[in-house]
Amino acid sequence: MIRETARNEWFGWIAGTAIGLAAVLCVSSSRAEAPKPEPDPGSLKIGVIGTGHIGGTLAALWVASGHEVLLSSRHPEALKSLARSLGPKAHVGTPHDAAVFGDVVLISVPYGALPQVGRDLAHELAGKIVLDTGNPYPARDGQMAEEARRKGTGVASAEFLPGVRLVRAFNAISDTSMASEAHRASEPLAIPLAGDDQDALAVAGRLVRDAGFEPVVVGGLARARQFDVGTPVYDKLMTAPQLRQALGVK
């Protein structure tokens, strides 16, 4: 019963992701006059599981930098207007489609849904680079969130997503800051990263830069707890030197 409830909650959330699309479209429109990065001939295919505020904003930024993105929902037709607004490099499909499509997969769902995503898409995600943006909130996600915070979210997420090349990324910045500060004229804001796979971290760092920010590798997944919810650097707008100093990272 518990597993079925989690599945229903995930499906319900996926079906409702369209509520965040108006904000994403507004972001795309408001940044239309900003300088765009030159397209990279070595563009990646990125599957997005969870096209809400964070996932949708990152999709728009990555498409603008030349990457190909598949936005997903249990009801893909709800995402077609967003995909059209982003141009021919944006596609729509199911979460299964996104997991199959992506060289890299962004998972940006409520943290309580992460175990179900890991179970449902274990085969499709195996061996892939996965960027995990979710944060555990006990009031929303229940006891599993308390346990995740106790362990540290990087360690907990790895247990929910076995077999993937996991990187914690984009969890310590709000969607509004992401939208307003990407590719800013002054020194870019830092995005902390943590992962145990060096190649996956390198790809994540590239995608952070392509989104208009500066990556700061904090360490392995066990050190992701240093930028978890409630830490001094969480949701703080810092440059890379400021973040490195705050976290004691060289």
C-alpha cells in the first residue's frame, strides 16, 4: 500500500507539472534580449524528469546554449506549448522517454517521489549521469525526508537511485534566482556540486556553465550535506571564491 501510494503521488505530481510552465515561459521571454552563449557543436541530449520551476528553467537555459532537451510528463501534451516556445531542440515525452533519451538526465521532483522514480526507471537510468536537484522537506515528504537529512542528501539519493552516476546539483538555488542571475554581466554565481564519479562531475560542471553559472565541486556525495537545506550556504547568492571560502574548498 505504501509503495502504491508513492506511485500515485509521483504520477499525480508529474501530471500537474504544467502549473509551473507559465513562470518558465515568462523567464524565457524576459531574457530574450540577453546575450546568448554560442552553441556548442558537442551538444548533449538531456532528459528532464520533473518539468516544474527548476526543471523548466534549466531546460530553457540549456536549449539556449545549444543542447537538445526532452521535457517529460505522464501527460506530454501539457508540455507542448513550452516545447514550441523553446524551439526545435525541445521535445516532449513521458518520464520513461526522458530517461531513455538523455545522455544526461535531470531529476527535479519532490524528494518524496525520488524512491519511486528510482524503482520505475532503474533499467533506463542505469549507468547514466543523473543530476539530482531535490531537497527533502519533512512537512511535505514525511519520515523519509528526516532520514535523508540525517544521512545527508547525497548519500540518501544514491540509495534511491542505485546504478546511476549521480551528481547533486542545482539544489541550493531558487528557481527565481536561477532565472534572474543566469549569464549575468558580473561575476557568475556559484553552483555547488557533489559526486563520486569524476567524469560525471565534469559533465555537470559543463552544464552549470552552459546555464550561466560557475561550478564549484565540493567533493564526493557524502559532502553534499554541506549545501543541504538549512546549511549556511543554502539559497545564498555567492560567487565561486565566496562559496569556496565558506565551504573550505580549494
